[in-house]
Amino acid sequence: MDNYPTSWAPRPALVVLAWSVTALLLAGVVTDAVFGDGKGAVLMGVALLAVAGFAAHWSLVRPRLAVDAEGLVARTLGGTHRLPWDRTSARLRTTRRMGRDGVTLELEHGDELYVFGRLDLGEDPRDVMDVLSARRGAR
């Protein structure tokens, strides 16, 4: 894992929780397959795959966003992407769904769009935007 002076990733407690739920679901799948009728094992198996997918993603793609002297570094399943300050625009997007506001940080670099939410960054995207604005202005 790279060490950046300023970086954001999912909270470690959330990653541990996801792996713990994965282990519990695995135990449930095995138990139901051996002692149950097997139908519940299928449903728990689907949940197991979903939770394990999130846990693996949050574990492997860390940090999700980082700042260094040249600009931003975004990590995705497709690899590490360097986003220079002068060719990257950042904005906050707020959407209202089911009575709640959801805020995401959007980074646009050419034809590519990177979207980060609270779970991706481990903190409020508005706070991350404040740090990015200060770092961009200080260079």
C-alpha cells in the first residue's frame, strides 16, 4: 500500500464488520446446507457473495483517493489513476432519495468520471472537498 500525506479510504471498522458478516454468512450457508433443506443456503449464499465482494473491494482498493504534490490519485478495481490538478475538476453532487440527502464527490478527468461517497472516503465528501480545495489553492 502506498503512503500518501493525505488519503481517504473506507473506515477500518467497516471493513472488519464486512469480513465478520462474511464469516457469519459462510457459517450459515454451511449449517443450512448440512442440517437444513438447502433453500436458505442459496439465499444466504447470494448475500455471502455480495458482502464478501464489498469486503474484498474495501480491503484491496486502499486508499480510494489520495493527494500528493502532482495532484490526485484515485484507486479503482481497474488500477491506480493519476489525476493532475490542472486537468481535473472536482464538484459535489447532492441527491435527495427517500427523504435523505446523499452527497458524492465527483472528479472529472477528461472523459473519465470518478464518484466517491461517504463509504468510499470514510468521511463526509464535503470535508474531503474542503481539503482538496485548500490543497489545490496552496500549490
